[in-house]
Amino acid sequence: MSKRQEAYGLCKLCKNEGQVRHSHIFPEFLYERSYDEKHRAISIWPQSYHNEQILQKGLREYLLCQGCETHLSVFERYAAEVLRNLPSTAAHSPGDIVWVPGVDYRKFKVFQMSLLWRASIARQEAFAAVQLGAHEDRVRRLIQSGNPGRPWEYGCLLGTLRGPGSLEGTIKFPGKLRIEGHFTYHFVCWDLIWFYVVSSHASSFPGQGSFLSEDGALPIMVASETWDSFLTRIGQQLKRGGAL
């Protein structure tokens, strides 16, 4: 028996009570690169005691009223268009950065922040690593007003892996790292690593050129490592204070 599409409760975005939708935590389109011919995807959990699991649909919770679903859909539709038209990185070597020009900074950055925020408010174990604390309400207000903030405010680095460490076709739920006093969160979908920085002093975070810029230049980092070694190397580079 399927869950009801709506239930009475508090909308997590506008904070008004009423009918809330059985919302996707991550938008359904983010899973489409991972589905096989039977509409199944492999999911990898950050907790070591979980084995790989099969997903047949995106995870949902009662989160948003219809008005807020409509508000977020503007950013989701735009992000889907950007991601579906990303240039291939196949011809690029590890260590290259592929630059995608002409991205609408406001729309794509708000979309990126919305994924981080949704992961934080979700109650399912798959998203338990993301706990934004006092940042959660600030991100909520930015999303609600459609304000992307500055590039380093809840900035997101995008990367892709090559070779045997590739996570092509998989979903990896969020994990957490602490780097030089900054909390970072990371997950994989759309064959991309999404690596977020959450900090009250994010303006001092090194490697800020790795984030989407206000002039619409989106960098995608190409790496050859395994997943774990990629995270280790990112941490080492950021500790050294070098731009990625």
C-alpha cells in the first residue's frame, strides 16, 4: 500500500501548518543516471555496517507544502537542465578541471543548498550524517528567499572519479568530515561528488575557486583515486591552503 501523497503537518521550509506533501528528499531526477532497465539503483551508505542496497525509487518524507514544492521546483528544473547538458569529462586527465560557463549562479547555487538542507531536515538514517545545527535555519531562510549567498557560504565543490574508483551509476548517501575547523559533507549522485563546506567562518576556507562563481563559471574536478583516497587528498590540499 502506497503512502498518502499529503498529510497534515508543519512545512519545513515556510514553517506554516497545513497539508504537506510526501516530498522527495533529493529530487527524483538526480537518480535517473543511476537507474537500470528495471528502474533500480545501487545505493551506498556512509555507515560501515550497511551493505550496498537496491533503490527502486527516491526516498521521501512529509516535508513541504505545495507552495514550497512549487518554489523549489524552479531551481530543480534549472539544475536538471544544467546537469543533463554537462560536457563530457571522458577526454580529460586526472587533475584537470572542466569549466562549465554560463551557469545561472542564483538558480544553481540555491539548488545546491537545497540538497544540503533537505539532507539535514530528513529523519531517515541514510541522511543522519548531515546535521547543520544552527546553520540549518540560515540555509532555510536563504532558500526560501531565493538568496544564493556568496560562493563560499555553504559552497559545493563538484568532482568526478576515473578508473577503478569510479562510482558511476551509484548513489552514495552523505558522509561527514572535519577539515581545519570546517565541517564538510559529501555524497554522490549523477556520477558526481558533491562536497559541501559548512562553517561560520567559511570566508577563510581555502580553495574557494573550486565553487560555482558569481559570474556563472562552474568547475568540475577530475580525479583518478578511489572514493576514500579522493576525500583524503581533498583534505590534504585544503589543509595546505592551496586553491584546487
